[in-house]
Amino acid sequence: MTKLLIKFHDDWADEMDVEGFFITTQEDWDEKVQTLIEKFPYGLTYVLGTNEDIEYESPTHILKCYKTVIITDELAQQLENLFPGKSGYGFPGPVCYLSTYIEELEEEENEE
């Protein structure tokens, strides 16, 4: 199974860089991208803190912030050893939180 290092980079209001990464499989990444396209065709808001968020207008806008790199199982294991108990580091971007965004979307729909 192909392992990927997914790197995220964006900036918030030209004031700070927002960066992070996570390790996943090609299959999982493809599934996340498809979910993003299907559930959030008009984009979403990535909340960084109490008053900091980044508005994304479309899935394309979001995906431009990611870079995928194929890595070996050995390198994936080394990264997992360096960051135990975490699937990523820093701000891995909105794709990592799709399940949370979907839950919020469903709650909003149920309230209507």
C-alpha cells in the first residue's frame, strides 16, 4: 500500500504561515479528496483559533494548499516514531477534519 506524506501550507491574513503534515495511504487520501469535492463544493472555513480562520471558496482552493509526496514504509515509520500517537503535526489543514465539518453540516440541516 502506497504511503503518502501530505504537506499543508497556507497563510492567515498575510500575518502568519500555517503549516503541517500528516501521513496517510493513497487510498485514504483519494477518499478524503472525493468527500471534500462531494460534500463541500462551495468550500468551507478552516478555524485555526478563537478569531483566526481561513475561508476557502472551493475544493480546488483547498487542494492547492496541499503537496503530496510518496514515501517509503520505512520513512513513514520513522516519522511516526518521531511524532508518536499523532497522525500529523502542526496544522494539517481542513481535509483532516472533514468528519467534524460533515457533522456540523448535518446538524445545521437538521435544525432547518
